[in-house]
Amino acid sequence: MLRDLQDAVRGARGGERSPKAPWRDDATVRVVRGETALAAAQWLAAQTRPQTWSHVVVATTGGSLLDAALAAAGRPRLGLGGASALRPALQLLPLAMQLLWAPLDFRALLQFLTHPLHPIHPMARRRIAERLADAPGIGGKGWQELLDQIVADLGDDGARVMADVAFWIDHPRFVSAEKAPLSVVLERAERLADFFRNRLQDNDEARRAAWQSGHTQTTALTQALQTLMAQGETRIGAEMLDTLVAQASGRGSGNPLLDAQAWALPSVADPAAVLEAFDEVSWWQMAAVTVPAPYVWSAQEIESLRRAGAELPDPAERLQRQSRGALRPLLLARERLTLVLPPPGQEVHPVWSLIEGVVDEIPVSPIEAVLGAGSAPGITTLNHASLPALRRWWQLPAGTVVPWPARLSYSSLQPLLFNPYQWLLRYGARLQPSALLDMPGEFRLLGQLAHRAVERLYRQEGSLGWTTEQVARWFDEQLEAIVDEEGAVLRMPGRRSELESFRQRFRPSLLRLHAQLQGATVTRITPEKDLEAETSLGLLFGSADLMLSFAGHRDAVIDMKWAGTRKYRKVLEQGSHLQLAVYAHLQQKASGQWPAVGYYILREGDLLTPAEGLFPQARVVAQEEGATTALWEKAKATHRWRRGQIDKGLVEVAAAGTEPTDESAPPADAMVIEALDDRYNPYVRLAGWGAGQ
């Protein structure tokens, strides 16, 4: 069959018109396809023999996956990983250069801070990254407090680390249109070159290779910048700098731990590189080829180069060369040809289309059938292990002791009462979702900025007595600083409309809040009031957004939400305002009487409260008398019930796809169990998997 195939291909290339050659299954030609490239790699790795006869592997794409499969099968790697510009050592320079430009790209800054190779002390950059992931901004009181704490924790190294932070993060930035001084850019490139140079004597081969590639890249950029300065240039724009960084990175660097090993089979990345005959040829992943790129020179430049003696084939000739070279693996196989097609849906190599045109009814064997049968050499059949099933209750192993936190807050109490498995994973198992993955979403970010504006306003001496005109002027003066310090991500390209929308929505809302508080004859406002008390649930703490004091020793706790007038009206009507009940109880422990409660919706400017006559312009929500006190008592009963279940090893999983059982029904004196929004549950994928998931 191999000889017939070779004759048919040669004839077709020579222009002969012949009937298709019949297929003969004599094992000289094998065509296989896997549903995934991984399965195909495992199969081919199992097929490779010790090097007792000549065998070449053609791998135009996906070579690193094949190498991984060979290593897993105990075969020598072929060294097909190739170079990549995405190696960690080559990512540091582009990220550092992105930080030069205004407005600051906070996602690039977060990537810069969390990069594994870094000129800033790891503890300092981790702390800074955590803050930026929560409040994306630089400057202000909170920023300075963070830096002061880092200095205190680092001791003698604090001053040096702060100098690094100032150089790499807290520095002047430049508008791209106005360009940046070449001297500033050069200094950053030279600092990174020194950073890599100081590590070139590393004893570890892989790390030393990484340092070398980073040093080569930064040195190349440094030389390019010095050349521009020698030519009289003084400034450089973002596009030009990006081009120079890309040129300095070149094709990237390889991984020294994935080089070819002893007794590795011969391998090529281009079919045309097969220059001699082999007993066996295996063509791995016969995917579509890349058409030769056009020349970068103009027609006049190409003509000048040809007159100077340069050989520059025209595009048609280059395509002819490529198509002729692609036939070499087929024509130089002596005993066996193995063709591994890409997974279904991917475009195949033109050579495969040619083969289908000259051979009749070629069978393509599915690799999964061979792997599933366990008959292939080196393949072991594993019993299927299903994912944990989704069920309503978890039973902890006998003897499991769940550690109860020494302090409780509303954020820990809510999942304990309404979805205990979520509480167990976070506070019992201490599985913490990463805070470093991305910037805060729009909803949380805008609410955070509005909270901070209200807090700063009422920390101003005498601000309660200001007129609304004074408050408006203060807001107009302070908003830019607040955004710079905690929401500068809104200054990034494409987000200016969000910032302006926030300004237009929140400004009148802040004025309405001020008018509401003045009309209610509030005597003192304490924003972000810390509360803590020993309760029947244990030591409970929290922070009230606004603690209001009135004449006659009466208080009110106001919780601010960015949006949701309809939602929080319903919460008050149903008497399910647990967060307010927790804060109200803590204030009652301190003052001896229960305060009034309410929500202020920042986006809409609505004050919702069940307290009649306290706020003249508020939307009063009908509620039974003593509803907050009654809700606290229900919360206590619900806490006793849940804690009793967990002490017995029973944990309820209130997840979509499960149905409540008899054990899910709370006692008569407990709260009605609410379904928590899965969008705010980081453990939703750990609840289990149901049918079809």
C-alpha cells in the first residue's frame, strides 16, 4: 500500500490522470485520528519503538504536547517545545514599560505585581497587589498607610523597598501623544538588565537560562534606546516603544528542561526537512500549513535587491517549493507511514487532501477505540471515576472537629445560616478565593467609590452644617482625588463614560442624603462606625456605614447600598434585614436601646426605613413593631440549629439542583431560610455535579 500510495502521489504531481488506487490493509500505511490532540499524543508515544530501526517524526505543530506524552510513556523527548516570547523572564520588560503611560493600565500593573520574577520585594508587591485588586488606585491616606505598614514590617530593608516601589509603581506617567523622555525609558531598561545580570551565575540550569533570555532582551532594548539617543532623539512614543520591545524579544526563548534527550528519534518541524529515507515516518498532527508571508520590502526595494544578486523567489515559486517539500515524508518512507490527523473540525494539511484524491476509501482509525480497549502497548486501562455527586447534605467523617472562629461578623453569619457548606469551606476548611485575579466589577467599584465619598464628607469638621451648595462644591473638588486613589481603573481607555455616568448619578444622590440628614435634625454622624460586643452567638463585630445620633439619645443605623431600591424595600417589608439587625444589636449592647434602621440606595438617592417621623423625606416601609428585635431573636435560634447540625457532622448544601429535605426545615422560632445568590458564592463548583454537568 505504501508503494502504491507513493506511485499515485508522484503520478498526480506529474499531471497523470489515473483511477484511485484501491486500499490494502497491509500495515504499511496507517491513518488515525483522535478526538483530542492529547489522546493522539498518548497513542503515538506508545507506538514509538526503541531506536533499533530508522524512524523520523514530522511535527509541524503541537510538538510540546507530543514531547510531554513521550516523557510520560518513558520515551526520550524529541525537543519539540520550540521558542516562545511568553516565557516569564520575557514578560517582565513589556509589563514594566506599559506602566510608563497615562492613564495607568491597572490590569497590566496587577500582572506586573503578581509576576513570579520581580525587582520588588515579594511581601511588598503582594500587599500592594491585594490592595489594588480591592481599590484600584494610587495615592491618598489608605495608600500611605499601606506603605508605612510595609516599611514597619520590613525593618531595615524598608527604605530600600520603598525606593523600588517609587521607581517601578508610584512614579510620574506620560501621555502617549506627548511621548516619554528617552532617558526615563532607558533607565528602566538598564535597571531590568542589571536585575537579570546579577542572576546569571545561578547554579540551576533552568533559572540561569531564564535569566540569560531576560538579560538578552533587556540589553537589546537598551542598545536600541541608546542608538536613538545618539541620533539626537529625546522622546519616544508608546507605539515605537512597543515595537522595540517586540524586536528585542525576537522569537522568544526555549525551555532548557525540555531539550531533546539521548536516544530520541529524529524529528523535524518542516516536512521539507526530511532529506533522507527512513524505515518509518510518523507525521504528527497533519494540520493546515501557513502560507509563506509576503516580503516586507516594496516592489522597488525587491528589484534593487535582485539587481544586487539576492535570490528572492516570487510568491508562486515559494508556494511550489512548499508543496514539493511537503511530499518528502511520504516519498522517503521505506517500510511504514503513519499519519495522525488533527481532531475533527480542524483544517487538515493539503497533503491529506491529495492522498484522499489518489487512494480509494482510506479508513481512518479512531484512536479512542484503541486506547479504550487497552490493547496498545504501554497503555493501561483505568476505571472511570465519576465526579462527586450533587447532594443536599454532606456527612462529615466521624471524629471530624469543625473549628469555630473566635469572632463572628455578618459576612460569616449569613452563609452559616443560609448555606452552611459555603461557610464550612471558607471558615472551616479555610479555602480562600484569590483576591489577585482581576479588578473589581463595575457594581462593586461604583458602590465603593460612593461609600468613600460619603465617609470623607462626614469626616470633615462641621460638614453636617454645610449647605447643599457647599456639599456640591466639596464633591466637585474631591471626586477626582477619590477616583485616583480607589477607582483609577475608570480612567483607562473605554471607561470614561462609566466615570461620567457615576458623577451624574451620584452627585444629586449625595445632595439628597445631606438634605435628608439635615431635615431629620441629626446631631452627629459617624461614618464607618466600628461595633463589637459579646453576644449569645459569641464575639460579634461589624462596621455600620452611617451611625446617626439624634437629640434625646436616639440612634439610627443606616446601611448604604449602591442599587436595589425594590430589593431592599422587600427585605424590610419581610423583616429579613439581618445585616441591619446585627448592627442594631451591637449598638444596643453599647447604648442600652435599639436604634432605628434603614437603607440608603446611593444610585437612586432613596432612604428606606420603617421608622416613622424620623426622616421627613424618607420612604417609610411598613413593618411590624419590634421587627428588628424579633429578627435578632430568630437569628439566635437559627444559629443554634445550624451549629447543632454541624457539631453532628451534618452540613446542608443549599445549591441549585438539590431539593430541601425534612432536615432543611428550620425550627418554628428560627428565620425563613433564603436562597443566596450563586454569583457571590466562590464555592459553587465545589458543591458537586449533577446529571448532565
